[in-house]
Amino acid sequence: MIFHIFCALMMMILGSVPTGQQIQNTNNCTMENKRGFTIELCAQREVIGIRGEDVILPCRFHHSKQNTLKDLYLVLYKKKSRKGNKAGNVIIYNSSSNYTRDDFKGRIEPVGNPGEGDGSVRIRNLTMEDQGRYRCRFQWTESNGRKGGFTTGKNKLTNLHIDVRPKILNISRAFVNSRNSWKLFCEAEAKPEPNITWWSPEGLNLNASQVGVDEMYQRKPQHFMSGLIITNKLIEGKFKCLVQNMHGEDHKYVAFEQKSQKVSWSLVLWTTLLSIVLLLLLLTGGFYIFQKKCKNQGRTGCTGTSDIQEQDQSDDKTYMGLAKTSHVPESAVYERIGN
């Protein structure tokens, strides 16, 4: 009876440690009566730890002839994840040899004294891979030299859950189809699922959508995306994304400004400049083609002056030929032509 009260007190004390939120369960004990003595081993069934923080796994051993036991020590196991049909326990800590499994090195330390039956341990800097079921075992040497040991039952294991405090990973904004509408995005991670809310610069709660980015997996933090559509009717300023779950909250701001008019004038300016450049290119190209054509035609195809001069010279030669053939004075020929 005294041992039960002591266990209950230990569970309450360990459960109140601020490094991990732990669900109280003092009835998770494995008992055995044999050869005239009683053995009892109590562990906490459900423990919740926070990623990146510390947690305590309570484990308390009692033997009715404990004062006759020698070399009492703790062996802590972790249940292997099932892959196909394979499952089992792996030793992660031994208080007698100070053995610690590689992935727990520097992170496991005893809280109590295993030699006195207190096998509670602290795990530091929790990772998502630490989640799983743990089993404690006490081993000893009796006064007659016989080795003994006792392990928590299969249904009395400690189930460690790793949760995640809310953290905003990204906050951004983007145009929607309409130039008068924006969409604000807020991506966060948390476990369990958080509540994501948007707040206007005036401090008003705004309606927004919320979806999970990836599927829930017990060894991963969950990612969530929230989107908020706003229009120019809303006031300019900083909009706040607030992410909350049972372990805390996180918030960030994104600025919204009405820039639709500036964007319109900028478009008009660039369109005008582009039109002027295209017109200059067309004029330059046309002038170049015209000059090249004139050069290929020997300047005669560009103006009519040369053609007229050549025609006058040809007429003069014709008249001169006629005058010499008919032995008519040149003055008479011109006189005839003039008549």
C-alpha cells in the first residue's frame, strides 16, 4: 500500500516537469508473486514530449526483499518499428555499464537512482524519431548469487508521443486573376493540428481557408497552408497570421498595399515607349531598303531628272543627224522645227 502511494506521488512529480507534458496514469504497473516475495514495476503509459525539448520517462521498481538484492540496475528498451513481420526490442540504455545506443548518445541520463529502484530517465533534445514505445527492465543479483530480472508487461509499455510547437515556415502574397484582389499565404508546421487565423490591421478576425499540405504521419510534423483573399476594399497595412495549438503559438505579418493604379500607369508608359521604338525601327528599315534599291538601279530609279536630260540629249543628236544628211543648214533645221 505504501509503495502504491509512493508510486503515485512519483508519477505526479515527474508528470509536472515542464520539459514535457505527461498524461497521468498511475495504474500502469506489472506485478508478480513468486517464491514468497512480491515484485512490482510501474511505468507511465502515455507521455507527450515536444520536439527539440526534454522529457522524462518514469519507471519505478519494488521488490519485497529489495534490501537483500545486490547490483540493482536499469535496462531501457525501445520497441522496434514493425517492418513486415519483424518486431522486437533494442537496448538504448544500461545504467550498469553506462551503455547508450548511438542515436541516443549524450541525450539520455538517469533522473533517479536505479540502485534504489528509481529507473526514471530523461531524454534530451527530442526528435521525431524518438517517438515510440519504451520498456524498462530491472536486473539484480540475489544474496545467494542467483541472477534475476523483471520487465514491464507487453501491455504496460510507455508510449512516447512527439508533438511540435507551431512554427510559421513561410508567409507571402500574390495577385489573383483580378488586379484588385490579392491572396495571402501562410504555411506552418505543428503537431497536433493547429488553428490558423488571419487578423486585419484593425484587429478583426478574417475568414480564411486551411488545408493540410502533406498527409499525416506519426513521425513527421504536419504541414498546413492557409490562404486569405483580400480586395482593395480592405484597409491597407499589416495582416497577421496566427498559428495555435495546445503547445503554443506563432505569428508573422505580411504587408498589403493598394498598387493597382500605379501598376496601370506603368503599363501605359511602357506600352507607349514600346510603340515609339517600333515606329522608329520601321522608319529606319524603310529608308535603308529605299537607299539600297536606288544604289542597285544606278540612281536613275530614284528621280526623273536624269531621264529627262538623257531624252533631251538624244533629241539633239537626232536633229543634228538630219541636218547633215540633207545638206540643210543647221539654222534652217531648227527654223523648220520651230515652224
